[in-house]
Amino acid sequence: MAVVDGVSGVRGVGGTAIVTLIRGADLVAAPWKNGGGITREVAAFPSQDGGQSAGPGDFVWRVSVADVAQAGPFSRFDGVDRTLVLLSGAGMLLDELDGAQVVKSHALKEAFDIARFDGEARIDARLVDGATRDFNLMVRRDFAQGALEVWRCEAQSAASRMLEGDVALLFCASGSVALTLEGAQSAESAAKPLQLETGDTLRIDTPNTLACALEGTGALLAISIRYTRR
């Protein structure tokens, strides 16, 4: 994960928030052990960069982008709630298995289709027509709760949204979006629009009741995370 810009001391109604801009072009690709794809980690807590995480499964939450090149089983993550969003490609079908029987299927065929499932579930992925790219949110349910929404922007008008939770992440899933943190008081740069291009992410720690204005023709994945155990 590469951080190219940081703004501290953004003051909103709920107190001081820390803002970090993560450029998608700087994310590092890690190949899967089974050769079926690659993953680019966007952000995680604890952060492996900070030396606090012992391995890829040792996290409270993690967001990443994956390129899936071939069909096959998903890795198992006990105690984790998973949310997967199709970003591009013809899509895939996620079959939940009990033995050899399919008990439930998640169809991701259009951009921004969403699947939510337990990390303990046995998931077998089938590609509809070639490789896909997807966005992954994983949250360890004993420590935190996570939510994900799709925010679509229209160039004709600005949209105002409220950021809540202990952490918020705004991932630009398509197009270009100019984002302004409203009501920022103590950081001059916080009042200037931040331009997010496809693949960029804005991470905001302690964003409670901090409003933002969006302009552009893109779409954002808005993730909010609230810790239930410290």
C-alpha cells in the first residue's frame, strides 16, 4: 500500500479526522498461491506496513482489489464477514457449497453487483466469460462491523453525503470524482476538492458526522467501519 498524500487535523462536527489519499496506481500486486489471480491491498487494520500484522489473515478489517483469472474455490476466513463487488468483466457466479450440493448462489453479472457471505462458507467461483476485477471488504465480526454502499455521481449537480463510523473509505470504482470535505475548519488544504480517479481511495479515520460534497461522473464505493471491540 502506498500513501501519496496525507491531511491531518480535519475538523468536523464529530472532532478531528485524519485523511489519507491512496493512489490506485501505487498499489502493489500480489499473485495468488494457486495462480488464479492477483490481489492489490488498498488498506487494512492493523497495517502490515506498520509492523503490527503477523500475516494476511491477521486483520480486523481489510479492503482490496482482485483480478480473477480463472474459476476455483475461495480461501476460507473464519469469523469474517465478506462483501464482494464486481468492478469489471462479464462477471462470476459464487456457489456456496455444503458437501457437493450448492445451497446458495450469488450472481455478479453487472458492474457494482454485490455479494455478501460468511468467510467460513465454502465458495466456488465460476467465471461467466473471462477474467473479472472485483472489490473485497473483509471485517472480523467479533471486532468490528462494516457496511458498503454504491454512491453514483452526476456532473450536473453536487451531492452531499455524511461520513460516519470509526473509519470511512471512499473507493473510486469508475470515472472521476471531486470530493470536498465540508465544514473543515483547521486544515486549509481540507477545504480544497480532492480529485479521485478510478482506483483511488480516500481513507478517513474518525470521520463521525463529517459531511462531504461529491461532483463528477463517477461512482464511489463508500465503506464505513465501526469498532465493537478495542
